[in-house]
Amino acid sequence: MLQYLAYTVIGAGITAYTYYVTRSVNTKPAMYLFFLIGFSLTVYGAYRFMRSIIFNASADAQNDKAEDDTVIRCSNCGVKHYTTSNYCHKCGTKL
């Protein structure tokens, strides 16, 4: 999640710098390319950051509920197993 925030910050920095340079100096076409790269990084980072916040919260809640139905613990060692397991994978106790 932090890598998307880094994309946003780096992209905004590139965008701001190239915008400043193109306004103060006689511009070259290559600077527009850097501006587009920076803007693209900013948009991509912001989109992925927001998407990770929204979907991770709902996915965590669903995973917790699904895990309760499909996972059992070994009575001897406490290791998690699927309900289809007959024996503990760690200690061999019958589940």
C-alpha cells in the first residue's frame, strides 16, 4: 500500500518540477513527456492507493468470516487446518 503512495508523491514531484521548468525556460518537447510520465504516476498511485484502502477493508472482513467456516485447529498443537483434513500436518493427531 505504501508503494502506491510513493508513486503518487514521486509523480506529483515530477509533474510539479516539469511544470515549473516549462513555464520558466524555453520548453523542449521532451519536457512534455516527463510531465505526462509524472502525471500518469500521480494518477496511477492515487487510484491504486484508494483502491487498496477500499477493497482491503471489505476483503479482510470477508476473509475472517470465511476462515471461521473452513478452518479448524488441532486440539494438540493448535495449527490451523481445512475442515477436509483428517490428521494434523504438524503433529499427526486425528482431527
